[in-house]
Amino acid sequence: MSRNQSAQARIEELRRRIRYHNYRYYALDDPALSDAEYDRLFQELVKLEDAHPELVLADSPTQRIGFAPLEKFLPFEHAIPMLSLENAMAEVDVLEFDQRVKRLLGVRSEIEYVAEPKMDGLAVEILYEGGRLVAAGTRGDGSVGEDVTLNVKTIRAIPWELYASAAVPNPPRRLAVRGEVYMDRRVFQNLNQSRELTGEPVFANPRNAAAGSLRQLDSSITAGRPLKCYLYGVGEVAGMNFDSHWQILECLRHWGLPVNPRCQICPGVRPALEFYGTMAAIRDELDYDADGVVIKVNALNWQARLGEKSRSPRWAVAYKFVPQQAETRVVDIDVQVGRTGVLTPVAILQPVAVGGVTVKRATLHNQDEIDRKDIRVGDAVVIQRAGDVIPEVVAVVNSRRPADAVPFRMVDTCPSCRGEVVRLPGEAVHRCLNLTCPAQIKAAIAHFASRDAMDIEGMGENVVALLVERKLIRSPADLYCLSFEDLKDLPGFAEKSARNLLAALERSKQRPLPAFLYALGIQHVGSTLAQILADHFGSLPALQHASMERLRETPGVGEKVAAGITKYFANPSNRDMIATLQRAGIQFTETVPSAPVKDPFWDGKSVVFTGTLTSMTRQEAARLVAASGARVADSVGKKTDYLVVGVDPGSKWKKAQALGLTILNEQDFLQRLGVATDSR
């Protein structure tokens, strides 16, 4: 045997062994050798392939290092929509779900369920044809996501070729598997530490880190951030039939796909609730973030009979964990200035771990909210991550209040420009009225560049602040005047990063009209209302020249909002900026004006909101239901049809319960509106 033949034989043997041990580790959760021994085999393969590049194959385990960078993500269509899950926030909700399932199926016996940890990551679908990985995409809006095939191929837990196992039938000719890409807490902490050392912004939590890592145009970045994945179901299947959800999980596992080993068959709703209790008790001990338990009807023929609602299946429910809390101390109260001049008090906290994330700051919203909770510098406070994401102060521990703690009072002058701060009649917030305030300029440009607006990749808050401080930009229009010479010598920039940012600016010149309207930062116009305005008027000129009366005819636009839109377009500076942007090449897709469509669920109903919504402001939510025909009221009464409850609800919630009114949590509310929410 020649030297080259000997090397080839050893390379093939190492590849076979590494694939087998990947299968044992990720799919069966039963490793057959130590991490050190695995690393030794892997490094031996790397060295042999380096010495014999002619023997390197595209599907070698060593090739999960990334591929040529993409220009942009292509669309990924789901043959079968990826639906959201209905949420249960209390045990009674799960019991009602169980009774509803039995009623719809017409059975009295116990239902067999499968209970699974609800991973807090990014939902994906991975397509195999002939047992080989051919495509992968994010959930997106449930029908169309983003093609992230190259990035998914860098995840070691995901096999490029499915195993043929004697324990189960061979994989079908076409198989779309669905699951959650996530990041271990330890990996997340190491990633944030390294980003802090290099001056990069840290990720808020492991889910954000996983999502940001998977949505990289350069897959080598994804490969450098060890992601994992658990599969929990299938979409399109051709060439095989399953009888139960548990059979699906067993087949996936035997084909080499990672399935959470904590999944469990439950012969009734009570065992499923016991599983939830077990998971809730050990959630802090898990290597990953989990925000609840998913309970699914096991029999697939029963799933088919139960069917789906508009946004979620009737055969599954997500029982969410109670938001995690911790006690810490308020070190200071900082005041931040937003793009519209609103001053927001922020609690600076002694760092504390909450749900696997170190929390250092929490918004206090406004002076009224601080007064209501009586939050003072020096106070011991209980904090939680609302929805396990947004840090908030739940309560003050009054017994531990320092003797010298004094009530907080909003500043009289802007901390950015020293301008006058006022509280306008009818508003809960304080504002800086100086339109040239540096903090407002920075926030307005960062908003303009944000993902839902002009989506300028690389133009984050730190970059915007640097450009403003160097006097290179003073308005969004100035972004399109930046040159390579302006950028290349800035701190944190080099030739490649400068060219990347200029390329991102060029890409942003083609945006849909709703994104452009949202980017302008018109007061009261969030992304939802921007879409409504674009649908209603169809073009920018039509909106610019609309009268107050015409604006008030728009669903969701009242007197105050109409006045804000009119005032914005009447301002010569704003008109000049829009003209400058258009001269710079900004173009946007216009739409055909559409008549408002009433939703029978909301039309004519009285709706009240309480608490803080995490997906949008209450004003945006009110405009959405108004656009569907509802009337939004401020107080709860016998004629109230629906109360929408967010985080930290007030007395309206108790009154609604006492009156026996229909109460919708935020997930129910979004599903009733048909607004896309994250799967699982």
C-alpha cells in the first residue's frame, strides 16, 4: 500500500469513527468515549487532511468551519406552515386544554400526551432528501423564512447524512424536521466575555446569541460559536407514515438527529403536569434556557382530527414557566434620552443572575411608575425578566430600605444637552424639547438604521454614536454621504469593515414603504401603524398630502396620531430630509391602497388593556384592534368584551376576574390578530 493510500484509509476510518461518535453523543445522548479522546481523533483527522488536501471531501466532519459569505439570505418556503403554540400560564389553563381535547375528540378516557422541555432558541426546519441534508430555513412568518442552510451545516449536532438504523425503518425519501437551535449557557457566557474584551456589544441572553449567530451572512462566524439543536417534530414527509408523535421522536433519534432526552410519554394530563413541576424545579440546573413545557397529543390520528386554528394547533399547548426572580440593590437611577426626546429612568443594579443572564439594568418607565412602586436609590428590590427577557423591578423590599434613601425626582434639565425638560399635559413622560439634542440625534439615526426600519447591518448604537461624535453625521440623510475615507481610520474600523458598512448602506436603498415610514420616526407611528398607513394610502406622496380628515379615516388613527403625522410632514426640515434621501437613491416598494378589513372577532367589541406588552406598545396594540373594528376603552365595566393582560397588570385585571370577563394574555391577543409570534 502506498503512503497516499495508507493516509486515505486512515482518513476514511477517522471520518467513520467521528460520525459514529457524533451520533452517540448528539442523537443517543450516550457517548462512548471521553471528550479528550474525541478531540484527539478530530485533530488527527485535521492534520491528515492538511497534509493531503486532495483527499478532503465536502462532507468531512472537519468542514463545518463555514462557507463563502452570502450577499443576503434567500427565502425558504415551508411546505407545511410552522405554527405557533397556544400558551398556558397556569395549571387551570392546561386542565382546560385537556378538557377541550377530550370534548373535541368525544372521549372520556385519559389522553396520552408527550411532554417536552420548551427550548428558548430559534426555530428552524431542516430538509433531507434521500437521507442527505439539502436545505434549512428559519421559521420566519410561518410560511416563509430565511435560507440558513450553510449556517446549519456548521452545527455539529446536525448530521449531513441520516443514519440507517436496524432499530427503525430507513429514513423516508423526503423529510423536513423541525427543532430549536440554541446556545449553552456556558458558551453564551464565554462569548459575552470575549465580546466585552474586544469592545463589542454583548448579547442580552442565550436566545438572542443563538439567533444572531444563526443569521450570519458569513457562516464561518456561525461555526465559531458552538450552537446546538434539539429536534421536536416533522413537517413534510414523503415515503413513510407515522402513528404517534413518540414514534417520530424515536425515529429521529435513531436516524442520528438530536432529540431532547428529557422528553417523556405521559398517560394523562396529571403526569404531564408532574413533568412540568419537575422541569420547573430543575430549570436553573439545565445547560440551556427553557421557558416552559410543551404538551402534545401523542396519537397522530387524533392530532389530525383536532386540527389547527389560524395560528396554532389544537392538539398542543405550551405551559410557560413563572418568570424567574432575584433580589438585588438599586445602585443608581440613570436617565436616558430617546429619539423623540422622552426621558426614561433606568435602574442601575448590582449585577445579579436571573434565568441564566446577568442583569445590570432595568427600565423604570416613568416618574409615575417609580412613584407607584416607591423605588429609591439604595433600595433592595426584587427583579424579574418579564417574559423571561425584559428585566423589570417587581417590588421594593421595604424592610431593607436604607435610612437615608430619598424619593426619586425627574431631572429639570436634559442630561445630554442641558435643555429644559417638561411634562406635557396628558402625558406620563418627561421630554427634552431641544430637537438638536445629541442624544435624540443618535437615537433617531439608530432607529432609522434598525432592522425593522432601513435594516442597515453594522450600523448599531455604538457606531452611530461614534459617527455623531466625530461630526460625520447629524441626520439619517447624512448616512448616505459617508465615504470610505470617512470610515476606514475610525476606531474599530478597517478596510473590510468600512466597505461592509458602505455595502450595507447601498443595500438599504431598496426597502418597502412601511419600513421607510417607520424609519422616519414619526411620533406615534410604530411598525404596525406604518404598515396600516402604507396599505391605506399606497404611496408616500399620498400620505404626505393627506388632510387631517383623511388621516382620521384611517383605521387606528385618531386625532392625536393624525396631528402628529400632519405636524411631521409640515416641518420643512423633515421634507428636506426626505427629499435628500430620495436624491441619494432611496426607493421603496409602494402598495395598492386597500379598504379596511373588519375582523368578526374584534368588530364592534369593547377592548381594554392593562399591564406592559412585550411585543409592542399598548398604543400600537390599540391601533391594531381599532383597525379590526374594535373600540378601545380606558376602564373595565360590564360592557367590556375583552381585557388584554400584559406584564404587571393593575386593578383592571382583578375587576375583570370579578366580573367574569374574557381575559386574553399577550400570546392569545397576538394570535387573535394573526400577528406572527415565535414558534415554541
